[in-house]
Amino acid sequence: MTAPIAIASDLVSHRLWRTLFGVSLFFLSAFDFYFPALGLPIIPILGTLLMLTLAIMARPPWTSQLREVKLSLLVGILLIGTLLLSAAWGIATDGSVFIKAAAGIAMGVILYLALVLQAGCALFREWLFRCITAVLVIHFGAWVLQVIVFFVSGGTYLDYILPLTGVPTRHEYGAAAIYFVRFTGLFAEPAIYSTFMYLGIASRMVHNRYRLTRFDWLVIVSMLASLSLIGYMFALVLIAIMIVKRGHLWKGAAAAAGALAGGWLLMAEFGDSPVGQFLTMRLSSPANDPSGNQRFAAPFAFYFSLPEVSQLLGLGLGNYDPNFQPGNGVAYMLIYTGVIGSILFCLALGWLLWLRRAPWPVWVMIVATSAGAYLFTFQYWWLWIASLVILADREPLPALEPVQ
């Protein structure tokens, strides 16, 4: 029997390879299990190294796409070189910089390049889809268990991260005389949970020809229940793409009208509750909300307060101020790489997507992530982009014989 992925039979079986790939994918998703004593995200690093090893063990069928492969490698090298130059600029101007920021993004680019070599493999595409779904189920199950334990126990919050790392999750909201608990799953805060679930659902949508399954809708409900503004935005992006691609304009309009009416009724009934006050404050003036201000308004105000040379070239990738956190991906790139670095980064990423002939919904899904946390510093984000490209590929190459 032929197999699109040719794995040396004396090294590992296909089933074990798939299991190890799933484990590496889960390790990459556990980026919030950060151990301060080590100073490194050791679990995602192990996941990256394991996945790269598995990718090397699989002989990619890219012989008929040699030009695209060479160009992708060239763009990847140029992108990594740009990141290293930005870090060097930070060292030259400030004298100290965290090189692990550039190294982390470079590892993500390398992971992307290694995985897209399998873009034409029908079997690998199916394995990738199943592994993404399995990891998504694990994270969703952890979130559901957290909710059940909290309400059954009368308020005990199941913190998965604190016992292992010593760092508590940011699950409590307390501001403007409002206090309540939000659920984070296996992540540090609700916004990160919503972001990760968005990445998983986006990959599944591409594979399922932009259709949302019942499980997908359950996950979207959990994103909304996290009460994260970025989760709401991501949910709207997914639903809008589904409506446009599936042609359900009238159904979409009816669903939107129903959601607005239901939301209005809920706010009228529970508007005085802590959650109701929280939503009213966030949705009526998101820029004035403490979290919204930190995520959107403050970072751009900080950027425009920089000297002109810093606005042009940035502060240097990794030249972090411990007292300041850029709240979104666009501000991060502008602050640390400047206008020039940001343009080069966008051109390189766009070129990589163009080389793989990524459809427009993939571009929209990727651009939407720039409104949230600076995900391109996580290897999982680059794996996610590779998954979108691979799962969108509808013309698999001929299968190859396993290596003997």
C-alpha cells in the first residue's frame, strides 16, 4: 500500500508517527505553561523540536513543486535575516536585548517551512486535521471541566497552570466595583483561550470547506462565554466567512438579528448583574475599558511617542520594557521593528502565502489575529498558518512508496 508520507519502516510505524505528531502539537499548544525558574517556554520548545524531527523523518513529495519550495526557503531565510537584524539594531542602540524573541519567531518560520513541504500529501492532511481536532477537544474538555467543578463545588476554581508553574491564571475580573470569575481552560487568561480555540476552528473550517459543525459551534459558545472582546471578534470573523463562502446570506442575517435580539433581552433582564455591567462597559466603550485600553489605545500612543528614528526602525526585536506590554500584533511590530521592519515582515508573510496559493479566507483569518496578542512570537501560530495552507490544498500530489 502506498503512502503519501514516506517514513523509514525501521525507525517508526505510521501509527506511532501520528501519535508523536499529536503529542508535539499538544506541547506546542501548551505555551502558557511557562516556568519562570527556567526562563524559557520549555514545553513549546520540546514540541517544536519533536515536530521538526518528525517532519525530517517524513520524505516530502515536493519534487513537482521545486520552484515553490526554493522560493519559500529563500523568503524564509530573508525573513529570519530581517528578524536578526532587528535584534542586532536593538543591541546596538540599547546595549541589551532578549535574543530569544527573534530566535522564537525564527523557529516558527523554520517549522512552517518544514511542514508546508507536505502540502500535497492527502494522508498527512488528514492526520493533521485529526491531530488538530484531538488537541482542540482536549482544551475544550478542560474548559468544560473547569466550569463544572466551579459550579458543583460552590466556587472552587480549577487552575491547571498554578500547581505546575507557580504562576496563577488571570481568571478573576475586578474593576469598577465589578467582580466575577471567567474560565481560561489550559491557558493563562480568557483572551488566550478564545484565541487558541479560534485558531483550531479556523483550521477545521478550511478542511470542512468553510462549514461549521456542531462541535465547532460548541467551541464558539465557549469563546463567547469567556467574555473576551477578542473572542467576540474572532467568532464574528468565523461566522462571516462561513456565510460568505457557503452562500447563506439570508440565514446569516436572520442569525445575526436573532443574536442581537437575544443579547438585548439578556441585557435587559441581567443588565444589573456583574456580568451584565461588565459587558455593557466593554461593548459601549471598549477603548476606555482597562483591558481594551491596554490592548488597543495605549500601545499605539506609546509608538507615536517614540523618536522618529525609532518609529522608522523600531526599538529592536526583543528590546522589551518589563513595565510595558504591547497589546496587539500590529503595535508589537511597529514598536520593535518600526515601519520598515513591519512592511518587510508583511511582505515576506504575504509572499509565503501567495507561493502556496492560499485562498482569501485564509488571508482574512491570519490578518484577524493581528488584532489580538502578538501571536507570531509563538511557534504554534506558524504551525497554524502551515495547517491553513495544507488543509486548503485540494490537489494532492501522487502518493510515494514508503522508504525501504
